[in-house]
Amino acid sequence: MYSAGRNTFSGTRGPGLRAGMFKTGESVMSDMPKTMEVVCTDDSCEFDMAGLHFTYDMPDDTGVDAFSCPYCGGDVAEIEV
């Protein structure tokens, strides 16, 4: 259940979901913010991998070079999962 003012979810039935709140079809994927999976490039680091979920406000050209390992502070590389 979610409630924040007039934007409320009340389960699968009943009032709460406003018309137009959710998109359907192909446009959902094209409108979603970018995601990226990264690993640390330092072989001695214990960090495994992380999934980065961008916000809608992040510039489209933000790349892996903008991030560092949250464990050791080293460089990260993008991977495909």
C-alpha cells in the first residue's frame, strides 16, 4: 500500500489509482531511465558487482567513467548481464 496525499494505491481493486498514472506498451521501456551493471577493475577488491539505476534527471551521456567502486574507490567497468 502506498499513500502520499491524493496519489494512493489501495490494492488491486477499489479506488486509488488515477487514470493515466501508468503507461502501457512499448513506450514504457523507451521512457525508463538508463541502468548499468558495473564491476570493480581491481582484482584484489572484494566488491562483486552493482546495478546503477539512473534518475530521469541524469544527463544521457553519463557513462561508467562518472562512477567509482563503493568499496575500494577504484575504477569500475560496465558489464552485460
